[in-house]
Amino acid sequence: MSDFARAEVVTMETTTMLGASAAMRAVEREIAVAGGCGAKVLITGESGVGKELVARLIHEKGQRSCAPFVPMNCAGLPDTLLESELFGHMRGSFTGAYRDKRGRLEAAHKGTIFMDEIGEMSLRMQATLLRFLESGEIQRVGADRSLPPLDVRIIAATHRDLVAMVADQSFREDLFYRLKVVHIDVPPLRERRDDIPCLLRHFLSTFSNRHRLPVPEITPDALERLLTYEWPGNVRELKNVAERLVVGGAGSGLIGVGSLPLEIGQVRRAAPAARPAEPMGERRLNRLMTEGLSFWSEIHEPFMKRDLTREDVRQIVQAGLAYTRGNYKMLVRAFNMPEHDYKRFLSFLRTHGCHVSYQSFRMVKGPGAELPAACA
């Protein structure tokens, strides 16, 4: 019997958690600890690893399992809308507020609120959330008094490096330690490849039932490609690929290498030897500093057009931090941006996963002592 056929499925109450790897066994133990208490929980991990599933499992294993579980994504919402969603609002408090509305915290009274992407909150909203954590009281937008204290368990999640954000003062240290009573880090799929057969089998079965098609079989060669793929989108990407295989196969019953998406199934041929090129970061950095070009036109614009990758931008920022000894404010000047673009610059880097921790650049003496004129 193949590993694919022997894949183990672990079920917890009403929510299913898949995986037989040692990494997932460790996560399962942490979930049991968190479920057995009412403490706040911080879940970290890359996008797509299943942080909301972990939060639901904690809720279902706890004493609040019969009360509401209210999920909320904090990313992409301006402060005013996020505040209204979280705390509610009164009729007439802003344009479009035609009636009183209770917020997610009220809806989660006696239950659990899951706040995903907590690292995207502005400092102002972080302070507002901290006040709620200290008192349990909320005040709807437009109201003149607070409501009675609420009883809500907070489970927060993020794919950001909150330790680095605390260090550069973009995330409140007191809020960080308030949320991080129990910490669960969910590993990416590439670090627990033993779980791929189990997850794939589950998703193929699920989508076959949904689309009323037979469950396809995976050839050994195709399974090998799936096992060695890096899965940058983690479990979410695997789930989408499984549905594509079920629908794309149209009931053929067998999935070979040729049926896999190109990024997974294609054979990567070795590139011919070439003369080493100047690293991307140094090349772009030199253009910014010597030609007086702005980061927004030279880096930001090509990145938004997908002419530059996230890794390209990270290399450029790393090269710049090496010159400025980890000083982001000096880096803004070096990249020919006005000083008031500092927050906009950091926001862009964090939003698109290009932020680089400054700490390692301050530990060693780099070439910052002899900065180019642009850094002076």
C-alpha cells in the first residue's frame, strides 16, 4: 500500500484537521492546551497554512464551544470602517449609517472572536483594541457612552513578523504581549510534506462529491511532483489545485504528470552556464543612488506591473539597509523619497511582504561609514 493510501486523518469534534506529521502533532498538542483554558491566543504562520482552522478548533475544544465564533479579517480596511466593524456604530454617525449596528465584538459576547491579520492594524486601532482588552468595554462609533463590559475571548492571527514590527515601533509592544499568552506557530506545507498525501486525498474526495465526479487516482510520478513542489500558497494552494484536477480531469479517473498545473508538472531544465551578473539589489541600488531616481518610479512602479518580484524588492531593501546600517529613515533619503514618505514606504513593504528586519544590519559594521552622497 502506498503512502498516499495510508494517509492518516485526525478528526477533532466538528472540525477536521488533517495531517500525520510530527509538526502537526505538535500543533495539535498546542490546540489542546489552548482549548483547555480561556487565555488569549496568537496564531502565526504564512498565508494559507490554516490559521483560521486552528482558531476554530481551539474554540470548539473550549468551554465556549456552544457560543458564537466570529471571524474577522483586519486587512485592507481603513480605520473608520474597521472601527465600525469591530465596535459597531450609531445611526447617523457617518454617511451611510442608516441604522444602529452592533459590531463583531458584541456579536461574539460569551464566545470567541478570531481577528485575522492583526498585524495590519494601524497604531490608532491597536490602541483602541488595547483599551478593550483592559476593560472589556466598547463604545460604538457615534455613541456618547460605553456599553456594559463584554465577555469575549480573543484569538488573533498574522503572517507578519510581529517581533520585528515591535522593534521598529509599527506594532505596540504592550498589545503584542497581551495577545501572546498562548502562541501557536503553524508550519508551512513545505516543512511538513508528509501531510500532502493526506490533504490531497481529502480535497480530491471533497471536490469529487461536490461536482459529482469520480475520485481520480494519482500516478506515482505525479504524486512525486506534488510532494517535491514548494507550495508557496500552502494548504490553500493545494486545495485549489485539487479542485482543478477534479474538474479538469472531467472524470477521466487518472491524473498523471501531464495533468498537473504547469508550475508543478513542468520539468525544470538546467540553465546554461553564464557569467555571474551583478546582484539585482546592488544594480538597482546603484541606479537609485547615482542617478537620483526615486524608489517609487524605479522600484515601486515595476513591482506593481510585475516586472520585479517580491524577492527582487527584498534584495534591494537589504542592499540599502547594509549601506544605512539598518536605518530605514536614512534609507528613505537614500532612495530619493521625501521624508514624509517614510510611513508610506514602510506600509508598502509590509503590505507586499517585502519588509526586512533592520536588526541584523545594526549588529555589524558595514559600508555605512562611507555612505554615498545620496545617504548623507
